Amino acid sequence: MAVYTEIDETQLNALLQRYELGCALSVKGIAEGVENSNYLLGTETGSYILTLYERRVKRDDLPYFLGLMDHLAAKGLACPTPIHDRDGNLLNEVAGRPCAIISFLNGVWPKKPTAKQCQELGAATARLHLAGKDFPLHRPNALSVDGWAKLVADCEARADSVMPGLAHDIAREYDALKAAWPETPGRAGDRPLPHGVIHADLFPDNVFFIGETFSGLIDFYFACNDYFAYEVAINLNAWCFEADGAFNVTKARALLSGYESVRPLTDGEVHTLPLFARGAALRFLLTRLYDWLNQVPGALVKPKDPLEYWKKLKFHRQVLGASAYGIER
Amino acid sequence: MAVYTEIDETQLNALLQRYELGCALSVKGIAEGVENSNYLLGTETGSYILTLYERRVKRDDLPYFLGLMDHLAAKGLACPTPIHDRDGNLLNEVAGRPCAIISFLNGVWPKKPTAKQCQELGAATARLHLAGKDFPLHRPNALSVDGWAKLVADCEARADSVMPGLAHDIAREYDALKAAWPETPGRAGDRPLPHGVIHADLFPDNVFFIGETFSGLIDFYFACNDYFAYEVAINLNAWCFEADGAFNVTKARALLSGYESVRPLTDGEVHTLPLFARGAALRFLLTRLYDWLNQVPGALVKPKDPLEYWKKLKFHRQVLGASAYGIER
């Protein structure tokens, strides 16, 4: 739950005068969201989200994120559209913070996703991958293999306080994944795996539905360029495990068939899924472990259990191939 | 900032089926609000606030609060209207909590109120007092003199940790106010001061404006029956001191003239204002001090500085009469 930066009506009115949105009719801080301060803003022309970017978001990355939302919305993907101000800018400043006003997207995120919703999420992910193909900016994935090295090192000394032996297991897993991971896209030799813009954080709280029907994707602040199949592997981790830790292969099959209904996976992508699923599990294990070991007293956000992703990682390590996810090739 | 109880889509849909509001299109936890969990709810028929009542609100008081909002809205006062379900109920239950759905009220609360806004607040307070006259339920003010006694006792042992001598000063102030306070309304002898329904918490965050124009009152969860002039005295405390502690008599004059433009104060009320202003300052000093001394580790809400109200109390103690507030009689 998070509103880190307060704004007063003078600041809000000065900001709104830069736009053609009319006067403020209401403004409410939203409790969801971890990284930034978000306000639901009602004006004479409609409903919007006003986001103030806090310290964890690099200012230099904002043109990529906002430009991408603008690009994807123009391509017809259901996602928030950043509003251009009178001078055409997507990015402004309020209360000493970079900020943007984006369109409000209807929908509710599923606390308990159904197989039908997994199918819709799969299809939406593939539409995102296609819609991003001609987006001209490039942002490497800071949380891929190279980024994990620093997290492994930062967590090493205290990882065993969470679970005895965890530091050693993580180091071993990291070494194995680093050795097996395909070349960075772009730097690769011939026939690299398909790659492009990915959202990189398509957890249920970033995917909206009305009933069981997909209504849109939000929160593009981890978006980057990486393998499409790696995003699919993140989604398998985020959507297809039950609360008790069991892997629900029906949901996985639905997710993958939804994806392939829009963009069929290549044989290479299918074969790489177990590796990518391990990598995705390690990535969320590492960031959760880091946040767990570095809790800020009085923080508004409670850190999530890192061991949830340790268990998911163990599952992916024992699969014999992509058929474990309900896909044959 | 506060959302204490999470609800999932199954619970939300089951709740909405009791109403004639259509399907949920969006639901967002609101960061504002201290006592309850509040969600901004969009449905096919409009925008609403879904409030889940948490432990600090007594369930037995909810018919008073909700019935009052219903009554006041029907009288034309700008305030949220509780929505009746298909069976006519204002109160329901979700996620194990009592809850209500109320209409969404446009407006922004003023972080830095102007004299014009103080005038509008005064007039709205008087309209509230008139509109509540024939409301049939009765709720004594739990935070009037009798209620203070318990807070004084609870804070006594540790008050000096906040400021040396504070416990003694509070005890002395409490004794003085208890001796001078008029009889409880209803129990009084002849010619009691005018009394009826008061909001009892008309701080700026509960009063909405669009620009400088009043748009409505929210958050009736301290409403009770007490002296009208005591509410006016609370408002003087909440609206007319500057951030540096200075009392702004221009704002006080605006507030009182706004009130009297709708309902003139009696001579008795005017003469009692300094006493009531001291009482109101002590009331907020005591509740803030209690919350300060009883902070819950990991609480989502940061307690407010109790000494702000100690300084206000000192101001009211040295005034020579209501003329200090810009009103002569």
C-alpha cells in the first residue's frame, strides 16, 4: 500500500493547467502499487491515473515506459494511454517528482485466476509481443542473468538466515543457469530465439478482467527487451501455481494455448521453457530475498515470502521437458 | 493510509448481486482514511465507495451513521448517500466485515484552506445542524467530558514522556473544563444551549471543494448528538490555525459569518465559544496523545503530533472572549 508523495490542490491545479483535461473533480490516493505514488484523478473530461515516480524508478527509463504504453495503445492493445500535455509531453513534474497522467482502465485483477483467465492472459501476452515489434526504443533487462549476479552476491551472507543451505543452493543454481542461458538477444549468433519488448511483470495484479474477460494490462515499469519465451515462463510461475504450491497443468495448458492462438511458439522456444521457468523463478526468488533481508523499518509494503519462489524453482528443476507445462512439440 | 481487509472478486460479485448497481468494472483500495477500509468501486451504473468497517467502529453505531447520511442526503445536504440493497438494507457484510456502499462525492479536500473555504465550511456546518433536526436516532458523544476522563487516566503515567509537566497540565485543564461545562444536552435544566446532530470531525480532509466552492461533507463516523456551538469550536481548531501555530482571525471570522448566514448563534452560544474551543482542543490533544503513546508496531497510519493541540489549547486559554474569534455580541 503506497502513497509516498502528497500533493496539494495548488500543485495539482498547476499541473492540470498544462493539460487539456479540465478541472480536478476528485483525487484519491490508491493503496495498491509498490514502487510509485498513484492517484485516481477525476476531471471534467473523465477518469485518469496520476503517477508520481519515486526513487526506485530511474528517470532515464521513463521515456521508454511511457513511449511504450503510447505505442501499444496506438496499436490497439488494451493498456493505459499516457496523456500528452498541450506541448506534447508525456512526462511532467509535480511536488518535486517526475509524473505522468494516464488514462483509466476498467477492470479488476483476479485474486484467484481461473483457467479461462490464464488463457486470456496468454493471448494478451502474445498480442503485446506482436504489438511491440516496431517500438523503436531499447532497454536491456536489468533483472536477467547479469543482474542476478549482483543480487546473489548481496544476499549470500544472510540467505541462510531465511533457510539453512539457501546461499549454497542459490549459487549453484545461478551457475547452472548462467552456463545454459542463451546469448543475450541482439548479441547472439545465428538463429537467436524470438525476442522483443516484454512486460516482464505480468502478475495477476497487473492484468485486468471484467468478469472472466480480459480488459487490459497495466504497470509497464519493468518492461524491457528480452526473449518472448522468457515472459511466457514468468507467466507460468505467476499464474499456474495454486496457493498450496501445486502446479496446475490445466492452467498452464490454457495459458500456452491462449498464447499460441495469437503467436505460435517455435520449437526452440518450447524446448527452452523449462530453463526459462527456472530462471524466472530464480529472478523472483532473488528480488524477494533481497527485499526480505533489507526491510526498511516503518515501510508501507510488507515483503513477500521469498521461499514461495524457491519451491517453484524446485518444481521446474525436476521437470523432464515442456510437456510438464502441457505443451508437446 | 489504510486498506485493512482485502476482498476477492468472488466476494465482491456476491455482494454486488444484492444491489441493483450492475457488474463491477473496477475496484481500487483508497489510501486515505484511518478507521476503515475504503474501496473506490466502479460499476455499470456509476462510481461508489465501498466501506468495510474495521474493529474500531462499533457495529451497533452503524445504523445511526448510515441512517444519518441517508437522512441528510434526503434533506438536500451534499454528502454521500448510502445505497439501499434490493431488500432495502443499508448495511451488508463482506469478507467477515460489516460494509456499506455509498455514492461517490466529487470534490477535493483543501490541504491549505482559504478564508473563502472557511466561510463555505461554516455555512455547510449550519445547514448540517438544521438538516439533522428531525433525525430520530440519538447517539451521545463518547468523546465529550465523560469520555475524556478515561483518556486522561490512560495517558497519565506516560504523558510526561511527550513533554515534561504535560500530565499535570492535562489533569488541571480537565478539572477546569469539567466544572465549567454545561449540563449534558437533554439532561439539562431550562434553556439549554441549542443542540442536535453534529458531525464532530469536520477537519479539512472531510470537507470537499471544487475549486473554492463547497461540494460536500464525508465521513460521518464520529457523528453524535451534542451542542451545535461545540462543533463550531471544533471547526475553529481544525481550520483557523496556520501551520506555524498562529491563529488566523480572518479565517475564524469567515467561518463564523458563514455559519451565521444560515443559522445565527444565540448569545449563549457566542459566550460559550472560548470554553468549547478549549474543550475541543483538549479532546483532540487526548486522542492524539493516546494514539501516540499506544503506537502499534507496523501500523499503517502514522500518529499525529499531540502537542499541536496543546499549543491550540494554550491559545484558547488566554482569550478574553469570543471577540478573539472575530465575533462580537
